Amino acid sequence: MAVFKNVLIFVIFLAVALNKKVASQSDSTDFTPVYSTNAPDATTPPPPPPATSGRPQTTAPTRRTTAPPPSPTSGSPLGLDRECACTVEKIWLDIVAVIDISKSITQEGLAQVQANLDTIVHRINVGSQAGYNSRISLVSFASNATTVASFSAFNSSDDFDNTIFNINVNTADDKVNILSGLQTANSILGSSSVNPNRRRVVILYTSAYDNGGFKSPIPLAQQMREDNVKLITVAFAQSMGSSDVDAVSELAYPGFAFTNNQTDLIDQMYTALCQANCFCPPNWRQFTANYTNKYAYGYGNCLYYSSISAGWTAASFACRKEAPGAYLASESTQKKTDFNLAYSKDISVNNQYSYHIGLEYKNNQYSWQTSNSSVLSALGNSFKNWNPGYPNSNVGECVKVDKVFGQSYGWTNEKCWSALNYICEVTTCDTDNYCA
Ligand SMILES: *[C@@H]1O[C@H](CO)[C@@H](O)[C@H](O)[C@H]1NC(C)=O
Ligand SMILES: *[C@@H]1O[C@H](CO)[C@@H](O)[C@H](O)[C@H]1NC(C)=O
Ligand SMILES: *[C@@H]1O[C@H](CO)[C@@H](O)[C@H](O)[C@H]1NC(C)=O
Ligand SMILES: *[C@@H]1O[C@H](CO)[C@@H](O)[C@H](O)[C@H]1NC(C)=O
Ligand SMILES: *[C@@H]1O[C@H](CO)[C@@H](O)[C@H](O)[C@H]1NC(C)=O
């Protein structure tokens, strides 16, 4: 049995090491391409040597689930915008792992869960003080759920090793009560906070979906989704029928449903954790792959639309006061331009879909504001969206989005004191930007 366990763990390492998939954001559609597109990653190191002990090798410090390399043809596909940061070592979340220990997961299956979770936890900084660290709690379940470890149990990932590998299969219990596991996780998450900004994640590992005649976990999973708890599911595909795998994935936060047999499982889980860790200050709107889908893949910028009009220069000062490092919004891709306009149409109270953007004519060139108030980014040959007849700095040296000649919305010069609505922009709270 011990030999078999080693083999299994080795298989997991190989799967992880051989994985060369990285997320890709080059598509303008929904979040789905991010989880399905393959792109070779030249920086992935060769596979590590096989583990020689039963204890999994837990770190691979050079591997990061960061943004994909810029596309060679069009510069960065996000222009001046950014992917959510994904420095795994700096993830700051509250994470409850809910583990099926019923007879049906089997000893081999549980060993995979233990290796998977231990690998993930070892790259995260475990701790309960505010800052770049995450709290981890463990729940096991079969017919009933048990809290194996509360958030206060672990002050480091080494504390975690002992606890996770001490969990055993309950061979006397072949029922799988997912609802009970999620209820326990939800009450752990609900009853504590180090930082009210810290996002909450549940990782559910299960070998069955509808087993034992328990109540459906779907309503609770939906409620958790509404409460902004991100549920990641890992289904044990080999022991399930495909309809059960599909049913488990329905519980997951959109895009966060995985199976244990996928070779890129760990990278996909880190990507999901980083997405969960990427969010905006209250009242700000995250730039995403699809404005009308609130579960769409998120990028690393936040927007704030002001319906109280102001001159361009005053608006740019106002942005810097709204949030540290904020500036008038950029539109350096078609995707961002469309998003800003959709946001304006959604929120504008006076049906006036025109607004200042962070483009100005200065020192004989057009340039965008950036998060550093003393740095401008020259427009140069990058994406442009001028209305017919523009640019024309004689009209004014500042730029707004407006509709002229009954055409579509585009960039138009304006006087810098003309009052208008405006959109501010700031970096997301994420693994490179801690928000207290
Ligand atoms: C599960 O917990 C309930 C309530 O605590 C108890 O009545 C029941 O017997 C438990 N079931 C098992 C299989 O332990
Ligand atoms: C973690 O730290 C807290 C506070 O310092 C302490 O009470 C607790 O016993 C520690 N837990 C472990 C597992 O070391
Ligand atoms: C994983 O298992 C599921 C269900 O058995 C199967 O449909 C899927 O093709 C498998 N995926 C891989 C990568 O083996
Ligand atoms: C955006 O999301 C909406 C709502 O989920 C969906 O109906 C629409 O097709 C999506 N648009 C694109 C371009 O994917
Ligand atoms: C902003 O840019 C200036 C000029 O490049 C640089 O000296 C300064 O350190 C930057 N400030 C920040 C906060 O990055």
C-alpha cells in the first residue's frame, strides 16, 4: 500500500511538472477561454526529479501562474491594462478545504487530495495576521462533517503537513453529504474576519455527488456565490459518472470546476485562487472580459464612473483623491473602450454617454495618464479611437468620449475646463497590491 501511495504521489508530481499550460487572455469573449486555451510557456522549468520519500515535494519556486507573455503581433493584448497579479506566495485569502473522507474516495484518492492540498498550501504564506498571508481551515465529511482544523490551528505551512496527512478514510461510512460539508465551511467563514477585505474561498474535494439521499447542496452553493464566497470544486472523475461530474461543477463558482485527472489541476487552482484574490474597492467596478456577466474573468483594473460633472483637469485631481494611485481611465484596447461605454450606459443618470478619459495633448503629443502621476504613456502608434475630424488640438487639449455626426462613440478633443462626467481607474486589490 505504501508503495502504491508513493506511485500515486509521483504521478501527481509528474502531472504538475509536465503541465505547460498558462492562462491566456487574448480572447475578447467570456472567461472560458482562460481555462481552455493552451499556450506554450517557454519559462516552465523541466520536470523536477521524482520524489523519493512518501512526503510530497512541495515547492517549485520558479513556477508562477502569471499573465501570459504578450502576443508578438499586437503588443500587450490588454494595452495599458493589466492582468490580475498572481504571485502565489503573496495570496491573501481565507480558505476552507472540505474533504470527502467517505469509503468511496478510497485511500488512494485521499492521498491525492492530501498531496494536492499540501502542494498548494506550501507555496502560500500561511498565517493569521493582516498582510500577504492566508488562513487555512480543514473540514472532512462523509455522512456528517467535522471541523478538523479551524483557522487558528495553523501558523505556518509546516503546521499544516502534520494535520493534513493525519486524515484517514472512514471505511465504515460510504455516504457523501456535501451539504453538511459546505454548511460547516460556511459557518467557519461567516464567524471570523482578520480583514473585512479578505476574500473567502472554499475548496471542495468529492468522490460522489448524489450519494446517500441527502438534501441538495445547490441552494447553499448559490447562496455562497451571492455572498461572494468562491467555491472551487475538484471532482474525482474516475469514480463518478459524467452526469455526477457535471453536477459537482454546477456547485462551483463559474470557471472554478475542476477534475482530479486534469494535468493542469494545480495551475488552474492557483489561477482560480488569484482570481478570487483580485477585486476592487467598494463602489468600484472591475474591468472584466464581459460587462454583462458578473462572473466573467476579471482583469487587474477597477473603474469608477462619476456622474457629477467636472472639468477634465479637476476630474483628474478628483480621481487621485478617490483612491490612492487613481487616475482618469485609459482606453488602449477596443475591449476596454467597449467596457467603459457599457459602464457609462449602465450607470449614467442623465443618459449622457460622454465622459472624460485620461488622454491629453501635452508636449506635442497625445498621452495617457498612468498610476504614477508624474509619468504619462505616449499614445504613439497604439490603439486609437478618434472620431472623424479628430484629433484636433485647436478644439482643446483634453479628450473625451463622445458621439459626433450621429456616428458611434469615439475620442473628441475638448477644452480642459469643459464640465462632463468622467471615469477614474485604479489597480485591483490583488497579490501585488494589498488592501487593508
Ligand atoms: C450525523 O450527525 C447527526 C447530528 O449530530 C447525528 O444525529 C447522526 O447520527 C450523525 N450521523 C452519523 C452517521 O454519524
Ligand atoms: C499559533 O499562534 C497562536 C498565537 O500566537 C497560538 O495560540 C497557537 O497555539 C499557535 N498554533 C500552533 C499550531 O502553533
Ligand atoms: C477525466 O475523467 C472524466 C470522467 O471520467 C473524463 O470525461 C475526462 O475525459 C477525463 N479527463 C482526462 C484529462 O483524462
Ligand atoms: C456576456 O455575458 C452575457 C450574460 O452572461 C452573455 O449573454 C453574452 O453572450 C456574453 N457576451 C460575450 C461576448 O461572451
Ligand atoms: C513615478 O515616476 C517617477 C519618474 O519616473 C519616479 O521617480 C517615481 O519613483 C515614481 N513613483 C512611484 C510611486 O513609482
